[in-house]
Amino acid sequence: MQALERTATDDILDLFDGLMSALALRGEAKRRRERLRSLKDLDEAALLLQQAVRILLDETVPDADLRQRVLNSLGETALREAADAVQALASSDDDPMLQVLAGSYATVRRFLPALLNGLVFEGAPSAKPLLDAWHFLQQLEQPGRGRPKWAAAPAAVIPKSWARRVFPGKGEVNPQAYTLCVLDRLHQALRRREVFVPSSERFGDPRAELLRGEAWEAARDSVARALDRSTDPAVELARLQQQLHAAYTEVGTNLAHNTALQLLQADGQPYITLTPLAAQEEPGSLTHLREQLARQLPPVELAALLLEVEAFTGFASAFTHVADGQTAANDLPLSICAVLLAQACNIGLKTVARAEVPALTLPRLSWVQQNYVRVETLTAANARLVDGQAGLPLAQAWGGGEVASADGMRFVVPVRTIYAGWNSKYFASQRGVTYYNFTSNQFSGFHGIVIPGTLRDSLFILAGLLEQQTSLDPREIMADTHGFSEVVFGLFSLLGFRFSPRLADLPDQRFWRLQKEDDYGPLNELSRHVINARLIAEHWDDMLRLAGSLKLGKVKATAVMRTLQRAGSLSGLGRAVAELGRVEKTLYLLAYVHDEAYRRRILVQLNRGEGRHALARAVFHGKKGELRQRYREGMEDQLGALGLVVNALVLWNTRYLQQALEQWPETETALLPDDVARLSPLLHEHVNMLGRYDFTLPESIAAGQLRPLYNPENWQERFAPVE
């Protein structure tokens, strides 16, 4: 019952968030339409008033005759009408949300009583005015006498931009405007976790599980050692100062020789630009190697590929029954592979069901999907595939798993659900979700998060590193611009990770320094912004406590990111983390503009993630590539199955590429290590994903042997029809 209560509470809050967002979008569209319709009247009124002002500014008109001259020329009635039109139509300093939500009270009123009586909200000290207003609305819903009067409504929650509409006169309150304002403030505070619901899992208090009191005192020294940090902020600030000075000196010294970097000025302000990286040339030996290896890969059905990888890794044993104590079903690996294929290819269980095979009947597959396939088992099975990939010599030639990239795949969700969001850029007029996933430099995907719509990536980027459950230990992560924020830089630094985003707006970035009097030569003007070191020193202990709580899994990274990035309930701590992030971002920017190899390494890893997305798109081909799950759990299960199947395909390709490379010296020249390092297992032309789903495997392959490679001279025979 407690688990169901948490789930139901999350659903209610997701529905509230989605409804308020939908009302805002609908109201904004209506406001824009009305604005366009009123522009003609506004222009006419403005032109008339413009003539009056010109007469007013005419120095040849005597002051005594000024008013009469204006009235005679333009007419008193026309002037009054023009002034009234400008007052009614011109934009004011009101909050845009006031205009957007103005016509939504009838909709809000339908669910407001249930929301007031059904959930208990708590908040940080800064949320007290909002909670007072919320309790006032709750009292208004109580039956009987003794309800408060609207004149007693708490006013502290109402910002100046709403004040004129909420309080039209002295002692007067507009109930509809007051209610809409409180709901809008609640919506925003809930998003940044300034207000939370104790009975919720995703909307709970992010501070509740932080180390504190005696627990923190006992753990402080061990946390500092684990993070390789000093408990003395002066020591840390001195280290950062030394790093900044060395980085600025290196970039300034080599500025004349760095042909890709230009230091320019616009409106007296310096900025930098970088020449885009030139395409990396591919030697003929690499092209030949790729072509020959691709021709040698044996053709395989995707169903048989999954069975073969299962025989090699035993990943199906990670799928356990949802109820403890259940005996393993007969031929469970066969059923598991069929369910995974159906979900990953987005084709449904009926397509892979076989009435003549007991393990593949439709009732059996449906039972297995309901009882065995869930986030926990998918995560455990995926860890086995990642470990299998990490143990292959060829994968180790690509990297040691210490580097990863993060990016999102967008999926249109055409069914009605509260777990999808709007974004015209990615979903046109429909809704969708983002599958934010993490790819190691060994091409394996080690974590994935389902995000409604397209929320800011930086909210989730740290969660992928802290919550992943594989043997990999990535210490550096690459991301696109959407994954960037100064808070992310600060938290990554505190936790011992390196954040390396690809920034699209480099000329707009600020470079920071710790001490105003430092001399950085040609970069002096560029680095004119000064870090608030005092803020870092004052909150250093809290920053270590936050990092230790994240490292030990006491608090969820996503909830912390929400509060810190919006400077909400954690007070000055969020700003202190951002100040540290500015130092780390400056160190990153200096390395980025100085080192071409570093920029290329970021680009290569991001390209690996994008290549993996292309492979996932090829696998997820059914139903127009649209995700048709209505509930978050179903989305997580299906996209988790997609990630697992892509990992299986990558692992299969890596094994066979490695076998072909072992035989290469017998027929070809010596292998170049640089060529091997630039190979990719993201191939699928030899894998049949359409139409045939034959879950049979030769005994030799099931026993662990590999399929024979094809002769590259006769590679077209792979696609000859079977007699």
C-alpha cells in the first residue's frame, strides 16, 4: 500500500505538472493571437499620440496655446480613445503567466478541491509564504462556518507583477487571480523542489537524506579522502588558484602559435573564436580494413544473435521472477530473448509468438513479460553484456571504459499519456519522450533514463554516472551544449569527475579568475570576471556534505540538480556550487581552446554515441518508430530492452570483428594499431531484423563456438536466397 501510495502521488503530481504546462502553452498561444489582432488598433492609436507629442515638442508653439493647439488639431475624443487603446493593448510589466493563465480558472477549479484535500505539501523556509497561501485556500474549502474571509488572504506570496490583478483596490482581493497566482507559484516551486510532498518518490524532499549531525561528523574525513579533497577551504582555493594560473599562462604563451584560436573584440569587449576541426583523413589501410571486415561478418537473424549472445554471457539468468521463491520456468532464455526482441524492435509479442513451441506461445510470452522483464532485471542483464564487452581485447583497444558520452534519443508518443511532453522541434504537433542514455568509449551503453518531453539534459547527466550498476568506472563524460551548466561543472569537480561538453556558443562564454590583481597578459581583459571565493569558503563544508551524500547514494542526483540549478531551497549552497563550477568551467575552456587533440577526442566520443543512436533507430523499426506505451514503467521497460538488444548486437559484432582480426595476418599485411582503434562495431547490414524471427540455434553455436567467417572475395553470397 505504501508503494502504491508513492506511485499514485507521483502520478498526481505529474498530471498537475503536465496540466499547468498545457494551460500555459494554450494561454500563450491565445495571448499571441490576441496580440496580433490588436496590433493594427495599437498602431493607429500610437500614430495619433505621436502627432500630439510632436506638437508638444514644437518650440514655436507658445506654452499657453499648447493644449488648445493639440485639441484643435487632433480632437479631444480621438485623443482619449487613443490613450485608452494604448493602455488596454500595450504590454505592461505584468507577469506573462498572469496573461497566459487569465482564462484558465474554470479548468483549475475542477481539480483544485481534490488537490487541496488530497496532498500534503511541505517546503523549505523560503517557501513559507507559498505554504501559508496554500493553507488559506485549504481552509476556504472546509465545510461549515469559520472559514476565513478573502480579505485575510496572505499577501506575501503575490509578486509585484501580479499585485494589480490580485488586489484591484484597497482591501479588495480577486479570488480567481489569487488562486491562479498561488497555483503558478506552486507549480514552479514544485519543479525546483522548493516545495515537496513527503509521500512522493520523485517529488520528495531532496534534503531529507543528506548526511547531517553526528552522521556527517563521523563521515567527514573519510568522505574528504574518498573525494581527494581537503576539509580546509583555503587549501582548496589555493589549489584552484594555482591551476588557473598555470592554465592561463599556458594558453597566453602559445597564443601566437595557436592558429585555430582568435582573440577578437566587439563593442570593446573581448571574445574568442575557434576554427572548426577539419575532417580527420582516413588512410587507405583503414578503408581497406573496414571493407574487408564488414564483408567477413556472417549474416545472422536478430533472434539467433540474441540466443548466441545469451549462450556466451548467460544474461537471461539475470531475469528473476517478480515474486520470490518461484522456480525457474522451462526454456526461460528462449522466452526472454523473444520478449526482448519484440520490445526492442517495437513489433509486439504476436509477431514472435509460435504456437507449436511451448516457450514461444503468446500466453507464455505475455506471462514472461509481466513477471520477468522490469527495470531491475534489465539493468542486471545489461551489466553482464557491458562486462562481456569490456573483457574483449578489441574493445580494450577502443578504450578502457573511463570515458563516456551522454545524449538523448527522441521518440514520438502518439497515445494519450501524462508522461510525454511537447516540443515542436522534435515531435512536431505531437508529444514525446527522451531516452537519455550513456555510451562508453567501448561502444556499450551502461545506463538510460526516460524523460518526459525534452527537459534540460543537465538535470540528468550526473544521475547516469552515480546510478549506473556496471563494472565500468567512467571518470570523464562528454555531452552537447544542452548538458552544460555551471552547477554541473561544480558537482562533477566535487565528485572527482571531469565534464567535457561540446559548447556551441564559445564566444559568449565567460572566463573567470579567483584574484582580481592577477596578471594574465594578453588574456587579462578576457578573464576580467572574478569568482566569489568567500562564498565557496563559507559553504565548503556543506559542499563536501552534499558530494558525500551523492557519492554514498543517500540522495538522488536529479532532485539535487533541480534545486541547485534554480537557486531554490538550498539557499547559498547552490550559488557556491555554481561559483566552484565557474572555476572548473574556465579550466575546461582553457584546455578546450588550447588543445586540438582534446577537442577531437570529445568529437570522436560524441560521434560514437550518435552512431549508437542510429543503430538503435534501425532496431526500433516497428510502428513507425513511435513509442506507444502509456505508462512510465512501460516506457522504461521497452527502452531498456532496446538498449540491451543494441548492446547484444555491439557485443556480437565485436567478437566476430576480433576473430577476423586474429586471422588477418594470415592473408593480409600487418595491422596498424591506429586503424584498429578507429574501427566500429555499430554495423547492422548483415543482421536481419525484418520478417523472420527464427529462435533456433545450431548446437555448436549454443556450445560457445563462433560461426565461420565469410571469404571477403565472395561476400555477396551472404545475401543469396536460401533454397
